[in-house]
Amino acid sequence: MKFGLTLALIACLFASFGSTAGNDRRDDRNQSRNQEAKNEQRRLVVNNPDQAVAIAQRQFQGKVLSVQSSGAGYRIKILNNDGQVFSVSVDAATGRVSRK
């Protein structure tokens, strides 16, 4: 009986160490992904919508109607002084502005 109890305790210990090791690996992967995301953020010229608007307004005068994140950058709708609405794309990696 004592032998069976000892084996059960040993099995529980191994199981708990195994699950801890698995968590450590998951934590390492999550930390690696988080670091990659931070590195990507540092490489971008445009890091947020406010920066995208500022860049777009250097080239195009008017009131900003909306800003949307779009894939590799931002899409900004502008109402110009003549009453025309147009869209501008700002590439997050390069800061390049193009009118659509």
C-alpha cells in the first residue's frame, strides 16, 4: 500500500513539474512575440493615427473627417476648403502619402 501511495505522489510531482515547464515555454514564446511586436513598432515611421494625420495635413489642407487603420498604414478622409471629400493613405513603414 505504501509503495502505491509513493508512486502516486511521485507521479503527481512529475505532472506538476511537466506543466510548469510547459508554461515556461509558453511564456518564452509570448515574450518573444511581444518583443517582435515592439521591434516592429520601433521600425515604423508612423506609429499612431495622430502622426498619420499630421503627415497628411502637411501635404493636404482641410478638415479631417476620419482616420482608419488599413493594413500597412492609415486611411484618412479629408474635407478640403472647396467642399470636396477625398481619401489619403499614409504608409506606416515609410510615411509616404498618396491621395486616392
